[in-house]
Amino acid sequence: MTLAIAKTAPEAETKGKKQQDAALLLTALVPLNIFLPAGFGLDVDGKAITDTAYRNCNQAGCWVQQRLEPTTLAALQKGQTGAARLRLMNGQNVTIRFSLKGLTAALNKLKEPTASN
């Protein structure tokens, strides 16, 4: 499984609305043979924080993408341990745990302006 957080492009001004800042987007890639209707869950310190439908599958695996809402982002930054929940085609539930240590520092670096900003 691969998890990535990236900055999206700022949304352009439309019909008098101000441009919104770039948002953070969570992308997960899991292996094939996933039971798609069960969705993809994300936990922080043992509490479910989000459940998301799969976007698509291809030869690389099955993809999840979701914008990180402020409450989800805050939970990830305050937590110690994250976990991804998925179900295989044979009905087996799988939980993949990972450390959240260093996430806040990494997100702070991601928010810093770049030469192109």
C-alpha cells in the first residue's frame, strides 16, 4: 500500500468568487483483489476518521483520492498511529498500521511557498 499527500493547484477565480488556496489531497494505492464495495477506511489512534470509495483500478492497483478536510487533517496531525482498513475479495479484513510521527513537520514543509508561488 502507498499513501501520499500532495498539494492541489489553487482553484481559479470563478464568477466573482475569490481564488481558494491549494488544498491537500490524500491518494492511496492498494493492491488488486480488493472488495471494492467495502471501501477504504482510515483510522487515527484506533478511531475511524474517514471512509472513502475507490476511484478506479488499473494494472498498478486500486486508487483512492480524497481532499483532506480540516477535521481529518487535524486528526492526522494530532495522532500517533494511523491505520488503513480494506477488505480482500475472500472477505478477509486487513488493517495496515503506520506511524504518523513527522507528519506535521512534513505538512508544514509542503505548505511553504515554492519558487513558482
